[in-house]
Amino acid sequence: LTLLSQQFSQTESWFHRSAGLQSGSAPHSQLFPPAEGVMLPPESFKNRVVFITGGGTGLGRAMATVLSQLGAQCVIASRKLDVLQQTAEDICSRTGNKVHALQCDVRDPQAVSHCVDQMTSLTGLPDVIINNAAGNFICPSERLSPNAWKSITDIVLNGTAFVTLELGKRLIQDQRGASFLAITTIYAESGSGFVAPSASAKAGVEALYKSLAAEWGRYGHRFNIIQPGPIKTKGAFSRLDPTGKFEKGMIDRIPTGRLGTPAELANLAAYLSSDYASWISGAVMRFDGGEYVSMAGEFNDLRRVTPDQWKMMEAMIRSTKGS
Ligand SMILES: CCC/C=C/C=C/C(=O)SCCNC(=O)CCNC(=O)[C@H](O)C(C)(C)COP(=O)(O)OP(=O)(O)OC[C@H]1O[C@@H](n2cnc3c(N)ncnc32)[C@H](O)[C@@H]1OP(=O)(O)O
Ligand SMILES: NC(=O)C1=CN([C@@H]2O[C@H](COP(=O)(O)OP(=O)(O)OC[C@H]3O[C@@H](n4cnc5c(N)ncnc54)[C@H](OP(=O)(O)O)[C@@H]3O)[C@@H](O)[C@H]2O)C=CC1
């Protein structure tokens, strides 16, 4: 037993040394290749208008691209008009479908109302609303100023509420149904250190969407939520992993051994916003390659224990007599 214990402490230090040393995607991620093509049948969104906040970059851009490929007329809105216009031109030249760019700071309810006025004249009210705009940065909470807190929660929680209420009221007035989708994240459920404003605001968005799923079904409105895990976009990774040192750790935690891709997220968003999902409302779809459950289970790190180490441990456990 003493020998086994000694051997185990050697292998235990191996275990600690080797944790997190992997770089890039894990070899087994080849068993989970991302399918990058468009999943739904062509023209699934023909004659549909889709409104996407933060649609000029990252995941918003990817969702606009897929929905446009599926026949939607997209309206993308955020603060930077030049970025939006470039994205709109790029997507339109690829898909042949119109993409409109509208400047809108979602923190400002009057700007939101003005944006909806503009959209109404361009395309009419939307059939699909995707609340995707967000702000975030890693920061120890004791370093946050009141304005830092406000800058994130205003974009994420208030911005989503202003967009949803403005469009919801107008759709109700016109007796029009719609699908609302919010992009939150896995830590909306657990909370997370170093991104407390984002975690608090995303949790609030989830409460809002679940509440409205219950309340506004009678108006023909569905509300769903996607909680992504890490997907490499410039907007997110420049603020959450500025040195690039955390990415390996993320990949190590993800059972499928890789980050998600924007195209995968866009296919899921398209499905949840489509008629194929017309009985799905109030759903929270975790989209993270298994990262959340992987972080939650007390003994999940035992994945790193080798068969030889298991042999040793089993012998130690079996040799124990009594309690
Ligand atoms: C990995 C899996 C989970 C991942 C989840 C990902 C979630 C995401 O949301 S990723 C999306 C990331 N994208 C963005 O954040 C895009 C938009 N972001 C921004 O525009 C800015 O980063 C910001 C959110 C700061 C808003 O910009 P704005 O111009 O409105 O704000 P500022 O005037 O620059 O700053 C407002 C106050 O915040 C303080 N502040 C800014 N950066 C930091 C920082 N890194 N650390 C601490 N504090 C910061 C800034 O000083 C201002 O406060 P004050 O000085 O008191 O006035
Ligand atoms: N990438 C990831 O790993 C993950 C991302 N997410 C979520 O996915 C969504 C997209 O993130 P991602 O694409 O990665 O990052 P981006 O930074 O590319 O996207 C954020 C978008 O929000 C827009 N935005 C920010 N502030 C405002 C504002 N006040 N009014 C209007 N629009 C605003 C930005 O445009 P502009 O600057 O022009 O205003 C930008 O297009 C976010 O909700 C994020 O929380 C969730 C989990 C993981």
C-alpha cells in the first residue's frame, strides 16, 4: 500500500503538471466536426423580415448571413454605421437578398424607437427579432466603477428590454406574431467571477424572455434563448482573453475538444427562429460542446487519470476495510 501511495503521488504530480498543456483543438475534436453549411431548406425565411442587434460583427453577422441565405430580408442595427454598411453589402452580394443597416444604440430607448420607425418604413415590422448586441470585459469586480457596471448592464439587459418592448408593443398593436431570440451565455445560469456585470445582465435577459414566453404567447410571440460557450470572435476574445492565454484552458474544459463556430450558432438560431420550431417557446438552449456540465461535476477532472493510475487507485480503494 505504501508503494502504491508513493507511486500515486508521483502520478498525481504528473496529473497536475499535464493539466491544461494542450494547445489548439484536441485530437478527439475530429469526431465532432462542425458542419458549416446551411441546415434549413432554401427559402425557409422567404418573405420574412429579420431584425438583428449587433448584426455587423461576429455572431450577429453570422446569423444575418445564414438567414439572408435562407431568403430573409435582414435589418442589422448597432452603433457603428460604417461597420454595419460594410457587412450589409458583403452579405447582400453573396446572397442576393437585401440587408439594411440602421444605426442604433440600444441603451437609448428613443434611439430604439427611431430605429424601429426607420425599419417600419423600409421593411415593415419584423417576423424575427434577435437580441444579440452585448458588451463585456473581464475585470475583478473590486475594480469596476459604477459606470463600468452600467455600460455593460445597459447594453445587455436594458438594451434587450428596450428593443423587445418597443417591437413587442408595435407587433401587438398590429396583431402580428413574431419569434424573439436572445443570445445569452452559459454563465447566465451559474454566474461567473470577473464578468459579474455581464453575468447579472444575461441572467436578467433570461428572466425577461421566460416571463414574456409565458405572457405574450397569446399575441403570437415566441421567446427563446441560446446560451453559447466560447466561440472565437474578435469582439469577445479581445475583451475576455486579451493575452490569448486562456483559450487552451477553455478547450481543455470542453468535452468535444474545440471551440464552437459562428456558423453552427447561426444554424441553431435559424432553426429556433423558423416555423420548424413553432412549438418551441420559453426554451433555453445550451450550446457549448458540453463545457457547462464539464465544469460543474466534482469528479470530472478524473478524465485525466490514466488506465495505470486507475489500476492503482482501484487497488487502494479495494484494499480499504471498514469505514
Ligand atoms: C467564453 C464563454 C462566455 C463568453 C461570453 C461572452 C459574452 C460577450 O458578451 S462577448 C461580447 C463582447 N463584445 C463587446 O463587448 C462589444 C462592445 N463593447 C464595447 O463597446 C466596450 O468594450 C464597452 C462594453 C466598454 C462599452 O463601450 P463604451 O464606449 O460605451 O464604454 P467606455 O466609455 O469605454 O467605458 C465605460 C466604463 O467602463 C469602464 N471600462 C471600460 N473597459 C474597462 C475594462 N477593461 N476594465 C475596467 N473598466 C472598464 C470605463 O473606464 C468606463 O468607466 P468610467 O471610467 O468610470 O467612466
Ligand atoms: N463569442 C463568444 O464566445 C460568445 C458570445 N456570446 C454572445 O454572443 C453575442 C455576440 O457576441 P460576439 O459576436 O462574440 O461579439 P461582438 O463584439 O462581435 O458583438 C457584439 C455586438 O454588439 C454591438 N453593440 C455593442 N454595444 C451596442 C449598443 N450599445 N447598441 C447596439 N449595439 C451594440 C456591437 O456593435 P457596435 O460596436 O457597432 O455597436 C457588436 O456588433 C453577444 O450577446 C455575446 O454576449 C455569448 C457567449 C459566448
